[in-house]
Amino acid sequence: MKSTKPNLNPDELSSYVIKELSSFEEINDIVFEICNRTGWDWRQGEEFVIEVQADHQRLVTRRRNRLLVPLGMAIFLAGAALTLYTGDILWRDYNTIYSRYVSNEAIIEALINIFINNGYLFILGIGMLIGGAYGLGKTLT
């Protein structure tokens, strides 16, 4: 059952493919739906989807960016909040260590305990800041 003419207008098919690609749908799922709508075999449907993707790459990217910018901004802001919050806690704990302990062993042990309790969250916050900034930069350029 091989058909060369689609049952739908090619512009409608292209619009469908662009919409689905913009919403991060899997290409195989899109090809499957195109084949169901048109009666094409898999190869024809896949070629059509790849051709539409190549022809409209800028449009698909622009539509995807609408989804990625808020996500990148949320990650960046959450990373900033986490970094500031845990940084403040670490700074306060660090200052109290040197006023409370006298021996080097006690200071080292206290610093290790501080890192175990909050230091990894500080590093995670910095990672979120860097990742969010990098993602936003790539998305907005």
C-alpha cells in the first residue's frame, strides 16, 4: 500500500512535523504518525520528516527556545539561591570554628563536618549557576 500523494495538504503535514519537533517529540513517533496519515512507507515518511526538519531548523529551534529559557532561568535562580543560602551558612560555621577550637586536628575535623553537612550543597549550587548560565547563553545566541 504505497502512495505517493499524501491524504493531507503537504503544508499541513509540514506544520504538524514542525509542531511535534518543537515539542521535543521523538522522530520515530512523528514518522509513524506521518505514515499513518499518508499511507507512505517508513522510508518515505522518514525522508519527509528529515527534509522538513532541515528546511525549518531555525523555526524549530526558536520554538524550542521558548521552552528552554524559563527552564534555564529557573535552574540559574535556584542555583543562586542555593549558593547564597549555603554560602552564608558555611561562612558563619567557618568563622565560629576559628573562635572555638584551638588545635589543628579539631579545626580540620570541624571543617570536614561542615563540608559533609552543607559544602556539597554549595558546590551543587555553583554547578547549577554555571549550568543555567551556560544553557541560557547557548539558548539565547
